[in-house]
Amino acid sequence: MFERNPKKILDIGANTGKWATACLQYNKDVELGLVDLQIQLNVAKKNLEDAGLASRATFNPHNILDNSLKLPEGYDVMFMSQFLDCF
């Protein structure tokens, strides 16, 4: 994930924020956008706050199955860490 030194990563299907936590701990300069349903983002946000990492995270409520909605832009890398587990 960090081979090309991304500055902004978008995690689609953030779930509990476990992958986001690992990324933010691994690279102190990276910012992470989390995309998921609001109920999941609430859990992820609490976990990132508890880890002291929420200041470098952006929480984007989104139903990825709704084609009328646009994903956030401006990210160097998009990753689906937990999304495919649900299907």
C-alpha cells in the first residue's frame, strides 16, 4: 500500500476502522478517508479516537450500492479493505 508513498488513502468499506488504524499508525504523514454506512463509521470513528488517530481521518457516510452517490475525490489510492467481505 505504501510503496508509492501515498499522502491520501480512501478506504471503501471501512467497517470498524481496524485497517485504517494500521495505516495511520504505519505512516505518520498519511491522511485517510473512510467510506461506509453511518452506523459503521460511528464505530470506526470511536476506535480511531481511542487510538488518538481521528485527526488524520475523514468520515464519509455513503451507501456504495447507491449509484447516484459520488465517492470523495482527491485521493492517491482507493482500497476496499472490508467491502468485499459483506458480499
